[in-house]
Amino acid sequence: MRKHLFALIMILVVASMALAACGGAAAEPVAAPQTGDTAAPQTTVEEAPAAEMHESMLPMVDPAAVSGDVVSAGSSTVFPLAEVMAERFQDEGFAGQITIDSIGSGAGYERFCVSGETDVANASRPIKDSEVEACVAIGRTPIEFRVGTDALAVTVSTENDFLTNVTKEELAMIFSTAEKWSDVNPAYPAEDILRYIPGTDSGTFDYFVEEIFAKDEEPMLSASNTQLSEDDNVLVQGIEGSPYAIGFFGYAYYAENADKLNVLSIEDIVPSAESVDAATYPLARPLFLYSDASIMQEKPQVAAYINFFLTYVNEEISQVGYFPADVTVGQQAWLDAMAADVTAMPAEEMGMLPMVNPATVSGDVVSAGSSTVFPLAEVMAERFQDEGFAGQITIDSIGSGAGYERFCVSGETDVANASRPIKDSEVEACAAIGRTPVEFRVGTDALAVTVSTENDFLTNVTKEELALIFSTAEKWSDVNPAYPAEDILRYIPGTDSGTFDYFVEEIFAKDEEPMLSASNTQLSEDDNVLVQGIEGSPYAIGFFGYAYYAENADKLNVLSIEGIVPSAESVDAATYPLARPLFLYSDASIMQEKPQVAAYINFFLTYVNEEISQVGYFPADVTVGQRAWLDAMGQ
């Protein structure tokens, strides 16, 4: 895991200076939203005004630089997300203990505001005025941090063959006055409805009552065959146990048990990232953390934990089963709580980039190079344009070498995409036309060696066998007598490709001649051509970036190398033998003269780790590239 380079002590130094300057004034509390504010929220990140963009970013935190314990309690819905974030915080160096009790939002507020036992309250509903008053009574002013959006899932057993969609009116019947399913619809079975619902301390319970029963919980609590539990796993077990059972909880618990349960659409709308983002799914609600400025200032580990949570939650939240939300308001609340003036911190030391609004820059961005980087660059360019950039972004997939030539010799491009570091000769060529290439690491690729799904004899190879397969061996039986006496058909990237260079370096000690001299070898800069060739014969083999295998996993089998399969874990642990870095290159003068190029690279470095896994590659530490961006822009 990457280690962040900015120690939290810098935050505290700045915070103490700021506190001294303002007489130690406490941060203003975030006003508790009214109950009516809990309708399905928009999750689209708002564009920050240019003057405020830098203030919305938090200073980087090094988990290893703080110690002590963090105590939190509250929502069972927030619990799995908090678990993931706490685990990542500890994986990245925090040695203290993080307690997360799943007891329901109401009970979490009680521990935070009445007994004062916890540092953080986890909640799936906004804090109530009465709870704020309880906090004030013990000297706490709750500060709200929005960390995500949950779509409440109404579920039935997979054995239920009659219910796929419900209206809100039907939900009100099902969870109150209806005794049998036929009371809801005569076409349904005349069987008792078995109801499984969260406990009354749960924010999930409160939200459902508000949305379905206009805040009146009595009809639901009076219904027969109703079991309440603060433990969502108990509800899951109850629902899956009968075709006539129904219940509800946070979407993450459905996602975790999708093989046992069916989720219902509400008003014909299925809960999904799209329906939540569009605010069309009727049962979506915000997720929060709450803390207090004095706690955060007195306990650096609590401030660091919340900072880390707000910084990285949108990288993790989809895996948990929830949906991203705009965290910039919470980030500003953190800064207010810490009385920290981020603009006073040297940007180079923070390692964070100023936020960019794609809609505020215009012009074109021209890039070319690695076919491996191409699908990642496509995704980032598309997101940049989706978020407002109206200019054109050209991305030519021509191989790393050809990309460097366009950037360093003809000077036709603003950005070179590469799957290998730039060579000294290419740097010299750049210097000859007045360019000094600046390197931006954007990810890690595991090179995938693949065969057709029809190949029934090869699942693992050693590096020595790879050298044979891609050079002197004519038939598969030349590699291993147990293999078929059939010609080896080889499909490899073209010589301009960084993938070709990397394979030659790793397998042939930089000598490309044995591979180029091998019979039945087809080269192509187009990885799709290689995919088609490999899938066409059980005796074919080839290699390319992992993303192209991931895209064609139904047609190809990926081989393990030295017994190690390419995966996020093996790449992160540096055990997979064929993993290599991915880069963008540009030049400071280009970035300063063309704001759209600087903005594109900034945006790429800021959000690439949110997108890279979907493309089929693996995250890398982008902080070095972020500092290079700041240096290039003279910041």
C-alpha cells in the first residue's frame, strides 16, 4: 500500500498557528438539516468556484504519523463502509485501535451526545435538534461529514416467485395492515406476510417510517409477524428462510447476499448507481459521520481518521455496495473544525493538487503513444469531457516509442502516453526541440500472457518456458513433451510498443532478435488484432496489457507466471513477475501555455485511482506525479 508523505504533525502546527491568530475560536457547527431534507439526494459532485477550489482539498495525512485510539458507534448501514475505511487506514500504517460498534444511528447519537463515550457517531440520518441539544449539554458541537449515499433495499427470498416490484402504497400495506399477501394483491398467495425490519434505534427504520408512513411508526410496529433486529444479518437470514418473507436494510447488505435474496424495484425503479445519482430511486438517503472540533483538535488520530475517510471514501464505497456523494462540504467542515488555512501550507508539501473545473478551460489536448495506456486515457478523457470540458482530446494508440517520437522529435503532441520510462536518447531528442519531459506515473499494468479458451494443456509457465515459447521452440512439444506436437502460433505487440520492450527486457534480457526471428509470429500495434488471433486457435499464444485480457476474459485464458496469477494482490505485493508502470509525459512550458493540458493532467492524476480498476489495471501512488505537476506549474 502507498504511504502518504505528509505527516499529520504539519496539520497540527498550522492549526495551532491559525488558532493563535484567531484567539482560539471554535469552528462554527454545521447546522442540523431538517427532517424533510432526507429525500433522495443528488450524488453529482458540484463544480467548485475557482476561488474556493484549493480550500476544498484536505492536507494529506500519513496514518503512521499518528497514534492513539478512535472510538465510533452508530448506524449498522454505515458500519460496513466504516470497517473498510478503518482497515485501509490501518493497512497504511495506523497502529492504534479503531472501535466501530453497530448499534443503530439513534444509539450512536446517544453515546456521542449523552454519555460522551465516542469520538465519532456513524449515522444514516441527519442528527435531530434534540440530539444536538444533548451534545451541547455536555460541551460538544456536532459537525457533520457526508460520506456517501445508501439506497435502501427492499428484499424477498429467491424462492419468492410472485413479487418483483412494489409501489410505496403497497409497501405501506405490506408493512402494516395486510395480514396475507393476497390482501395486497388477489393474485398473490393467501399466505401470511413475514416481516423483518431494523430496530427502532436504526436510522434505516427512521428513514423508512418517514418515507412510507409519514413519520408515524405505530402502524409498522403494530403489524403481526414482525421481527425487529439491529443486526442486519439476522434480517437477511429471516428473509431468505421463507418465500413469504420480506424486509429492508441498507443496499450493502443486499449486495453481500445477492445470491440468497431478490431486491425489489420501487415504483418500477431498481436501486442502482444510475437511479441513485439521478435521484429517481424513491428510497435513497445520505450517510454521515459526526464529530466535534475539540475532539479533533485534542486527538490528532481522530482528525486524521476523518481526513483519511473523506479523502478516500469514494475510491472504496462502490465495493461496499453504496454510492458516492459530494464530500467537498465535509472536507470544508474538517478544515473549519481544525481552524486550518490550507492556502498557508506549501502546496509542494501537501502533495495535493488544486481542484480543477473542466468547464472553465477550453482548447484541444493532443496525445499519442502506448496502446496499453490508451483504454485508461480514453476513460479519463471521457470523464473530463462529461464533467464539462468542451474541447477535443485526441488519443492516438501507436505504441510508446512512436508516442515519444511525436512528442520529442516532431513536437506534434502535448502529452505522450507510455508503458515504459522514457529513454535517454528520447530525452535528448526532446531537449533538441526545447522540451523537457515531465513524468507522471498514473498506474500499474500486469502484462497478461494468454491462450485460447480451447487450449486444454497450458495454465502456468515459467519465465524460462516463455523464452522458449517466443523464440526457438517450433512446436508445443518442444517446450514440454506432454504438450501437443502442434506448431506454436505467436501473437505479439509491434516493436514500437512499450509492451514489446518490457517483455523483451524481462524475458530476453533486452535482446529482441530471438523473438523477432521466431516462425509463426504476427506483430501488431493493435491489441484487438492480437486478441482475435489468439482466440482463433488452441495452439496460439500472445501477450498484451491486462486490460485487454479483462475485456476479453470470455474468449481467453490468462496464464499464471511462476505459479502466480496476475491480480490486484499479486501486483500490489510485487510478486507477479510481469508488472510494469504506466505514465503520461508532458512539458512545463506546454502546461503553462495551454491551461487545458495542465487541467487534463491534473484531473487525470486526481481521479485515475477511482477509474483504473474498472479499466483492468491497478492503482499506483500518484503523489510523485502530483508534486511534479505542482513543480511544472510553478506552485
